[in-house]
Amino acid sequence: PYADALWRIRGWMDRMLGGPGVDRSRQRPRPRKAGLRIDFWVVESVDPPHALELKTDLRMPGSGALRVDVVPNGTGSTVTLTASFEPRGPLGPLYLFGLYPIHDFVFRGTLRAIAREADRVAERARRTAPFRPDRTPRNAPCRAACPAGNDVRGWVALVAQRDRLGLGTDEAYARAFEVLAATNPFPATTGRVCPHPCEDGCNRAPKDGAVAVHSIERFLGDWSLERGLALPTIPGERRTETVGVVGSGPAGLSYAYQMARRGYPVTVYERASKPGGMLRWGIPRYRLPEAVIDAEIERVRRVGVDIVLNAGNGGGASLDELRSRHDAVFVAIGTQRGRRLGAPGEDLPGVWSGIDYLRRVHEGDPPDLGERVVVVGGGDTAVDAARVARRAGATVEILYRRGREHMPAIRSEVDDAIAEGVTLEPWSAPAAIEAGPGGRLTVRVHAFEPGEPDGAGRPRPVRVEGSEREVVADTVLVAVAQQPDWAGLERTAADAAVQLGGDVVRAGIACEAIGVGRRAAEEMDARFRGREAPAGGAGEVAAAAGQTCLLYTSPS
């Protein structure tokens, strides 16, 4: 009797889901006996797929159960009908031998119930698009947008889901710090100065606002310093290969840390009296306190990094000499020399490069700026110099040859500078600087207008004829660009064991330099161990400052 009833159900399902694509190869009911239990089932594969999920378990009085499943899959929907018959009581033999009027008494109501349910499911199918989404594994947008390559979702989740993970608050913070510091040994620093592009890519940005990654990073950095947490290392044997690093900025120290945590002896050669590079000499203290820099660099030292100060470029040795001392050399000298303006009068007294001015301020010997300061440039150094000068009491005006929206400086820093009273004059640039009466300077300024786009898509500034005006100033700070100082580091032969990274390859933010240093270290470690270099970095042979060596560049 069950087989006959299943044939009726199958015919009805065929009318519901029938037509082209029905697989009729498995339509015969197949009984399976297990004691007094008899199961029959029919499977229909239907194409195109239906976005259905019908699961019904309808009990039949005193007999058994009928179950219908419609489950979508990659190529179609699988419809499974299962009827289970389990005789009970004195009527069992009648059921078993088909002597009970099942067709008229039991299945009639059952079929009506199934029909009502199937009608509902069919209506859902008509309202649903006949396709299913594919899941493609990829990085979270915050991690993909992080120049340092931090596992942002990993350490944020440890904090956010600590209760579900069964972690105490301090334990969650400590684990999150370990995940973060594995790729970035300076979280308290970058938590203050990074423009956090990770938040721009956050999925929540267009909804209720991006996750405050920047603030969480700063908190974890400060929290770990307060509790004296050490940077995480990688267990393993000590390596015999020695590593030399020229420059102790973010790229150099990131490289040094990553090699030291893998067991390599590392020596960093720094020409200045203190380590830190542009983190120390180029960023104002109101943005990055010196105590934070010192504490985070000290943690790098404790991993096993030896920092030699007042050493000149490469400790007074050429790259060839450094190469003879070490099995690998990473050059990260940065760009700490201001580029000239190229205008008459820039050698006059009172004309400074922006980076030299900031260095003098950090060394505790700031120059006397006078009452009025003109800053030339639109990058971070220009804006930082302008804000420091304004806080020293001067009236400050920034000249930039393009529009405000084209300034490469961090947008929030530009907004803060203007809020503090700095005047911004876009589409303006000096043509000459002249000595004026009373030791003052006269800056001849031309106006510009947007022209054809350049290679980066920004409009080329076109000089407006007859637009010259004069601006009187006591000091002019030139911050149009910076360049490396290669003195003593000339090299003539390419060597795969010599890498360059950081601003000396491409100027960028501190997080980018940290990421480049890490990837360069991973590549060199793989080379020493005879392994394939990890994905995410690229090395190329290129010429720079008259030398040929291996440049390590971040992914484009």
C-alpha cells in the first residue's frame, strides 16, 4: 500500500517540478525491510535549481511518517520523498499485508496536507531567482587595505568576542597584541600617526561607520607598554647568518625585528644620535610623544637587535664592506634630506628645508622664525612644519601649486592645521625669493590653474600669466620633497643579499615602511632556509644614485 501511495505522490511532484531536466533514472520506489519497518524513497533531480527548502514531517494516524525534502544544490534541486511504515498494535498485520484501507482513509488526508505545503513552496520558487551565490575566499577588506599587512580582523575579533571565546579581558588583550605585533612591532606609534586606510575599506563604513581599528590599535599598543609585554618571537634554533641593517627608521627596525625573532643576529647602523628615523625627527611630538618611540624601540632591542648610533651611513663602511661583514644587508636610509625648490634665492638666510626645521625642533634647538612664515609644499612634512611653526606663535601660510583635494598630506592633518589658524593658498607657488629690508624676505608668488592630467591622474599646474604677487615673510620653509643621502654607500655590483626598502624606494606612510621591512625579512629568511619566498613582495634590480643593487619594493 505504501508503494502505491508513493507512486501517487511521485506523480504529483512530477507535475509540480516536472518538465525538461527531470532525472527519471531513480524514480522506482525501493523497499528496504528492517524488522517490521519498511522504507520507500524516490529522488528527483530538477534543473534549473530552485531556491527552496521544504522539510515536512507529516504523521499518519497510527501508521508511520512521510517526509519530503527539497534541497538546492550547485546544479539543481534534489527532491527526496521518504515514507516510513512502522506497524503498531493489533492492526500491524493488516498494514503489513495491505488489508487495511490506507488509500481511502489515511493517505487521502496526507496527500492533501502535502499538496498545501508544496503549493506554498512552489510559490516561493517562483519568487526566487534561479541562481545561488558563490563564496570566494579572500582577505577581509581591512586587512587588504593595511599597508603593514596586519591581520586586523584577527586581533579585533579577539577583543570583540572575548566572552564567546571564554577569555578574560586581560587575556584577550594580550592575545590580540601578539597577533598585531607579529606583523607590526610599533602599534602604539602607528595607532597615533597612521591615517588608517584599513577603515576606508571596512564593510561597515557605508552602514553605521567603520570599526575604530586605529583606536583599538593605539589602545593595545599603550596597554602592552604599560604592562611591559615583550614582542612575540618564533621558537627555533639560533641562526648563524648575520644581518646588517643601515638605518633605524620604521622599515629598518621592522626588518631587524622580523629577522631577530627568527633567530638571526642583527646589527643596525644609525648615523644619528638616536634611533627612529623619521618617526623621531619628522613627526611632531604632539602627534607622537618621544616616550612612545623610545619604549617601542627598546622592545625591539630586547628581541636581540644591536643598534649602533652615531655610525654614519653604514657605520662608516661602504656597502661592499658591510656585505663582507654580514650575510645579508638591508638598506633603509630613508629620505632625510630636503629637495631644493629650484627657485632663485633659496640659499638666502631664513630659508630652511621643512625636514631640517623639524629636526632642529626635535633636537631642542629651534631656529627663530620671526612673525611670519611661508611654507612651500603640500605633503605631511609641509603640514607638520606649518603646524609646529603656528604653535610657536608665527603667522603661517602654506603655498601649494595644486588644489587642496590634491594634497598628499593626511587629510585630517590639513583640516587640523586650518583649524589652528594656518592659511592655505592652493594653486600658488613661489617663482623667486628675494632679500628684503630689515632682514625680511620677499616671496614672488605665481598663481596656477589646472591643466591636463599627469601620470597619476592629478591636473598639471599651469602658470597663469600676469598673476604674480609678493608675500613678505621672515622665514620660508621649503617642503616640496625629500631625497636620500647616499654618501658612502655607493655600490657597483648587483647582489641578491643586499635589499633596499622604505622611503628610499618609494615614499609612503610609516605602516607601508613597516610592511615592506617585514616582507623583505620574510624573503631573506626563505632564501637562507632554501625555501620559496612567500607571496606578497617583489624584488627587482634597479639603479639608484649611481649604484646598482637589489631594490626591495612593496606590491604595486
